[in-house]
Amino acid sequence: MVAGRRRKNVAPARRLDRARRTVFRVGMPDAPADPPLPPSIERTLARFRGLGREEKMQALVAYARKLEPLPERLAALDRAAFNVPECQTRVDLFPERRPDGTLHFYADVNARQSPTIAAVLAITFQAVNDQPPAVTLALPPDYVRQLMEGVGLHTREVGLNAMVQRLKRHAADAAAAA
């Protein structure tokens, strides 16, 4: 930068105050940009931030095997309302609202054909299942990018983001119905 000239601030930089787990805009002291993440989501993202590429790939394979099977009562439903058409692979997401107001999500996806999708769903469900809808709604807009950073599967991000948006839509519907 040339002395006396200032760079235009097109998009304010962000920094993370780890003690409070709040994102602040630089130049705007103590002005939160985003609400703090629920602990279950923060733990999930922190776990993946600490892994290298090979470790992430191994973790994805392991998580793909952990995706909960779809219960028979949901398998018989008409899939049209539960399908995520933006995904290259067929994915159906089923929300279940529990009597205590929490949500539990299930997915129908061929884990052998699409282990990455199954893994992301298993990881996400671990963070949001059996939680109030607000936890699902708190998934950050860049959740998939944070989770998959360094893995090199950018072609899957559109579908993965669409799945997260569908989960958030189901959570918003559940919150509105409460």
C-alpha cells in the first residue's frame, strides 16, 4: 500500500472471539455479526477444523456408516415433499417433531453410492437431532464449506448446501407450528 492511500473496505474483515465464540466485524467493536453457535454445532465444526485432509476423508467414511436407517413408518410416505432435487444423488430428508418440541431428522440416501452425502448428514444430524428447532436454524450459512474445507469436493457443495437449507426449512416450519 502506498503511504497516504487507504484501501477501500469492500467487505469488512471478520475475526472470531474464541472466548465468547462470537464473530465480530473488524472496525465495529463489540458488534456481533452472527449469533453464537449452539455448543453441538460448535463442537462439530471444531472437530473437523482440527483434522487434516486425510483424517477428514477417513472421518467421512466412518460417519457415512453411522447414518441412522430410515424407519419403516417413513419409508411408506410419499417422497415428493421430502426430496432434495438440487442433489445429484437422490436424497430424501424426513423431519420428525417430538412431543417435547425437539426435532429428529432421518435421511434416505444410498450411503454406498454417495458416502460423502451420507457422512455430512450423519455429522449434521449428530449436532441437531433431538434439539429444539433453533439449533438447526443456527447452522451458519457457510456450514458445509467449514465442514468440508480442504477436502476438495467442491462439486458437491451445491447439493450439500441445499440439504442444509432443507433442514433449516423443516426447522422453521416446526418452530412456527410451536
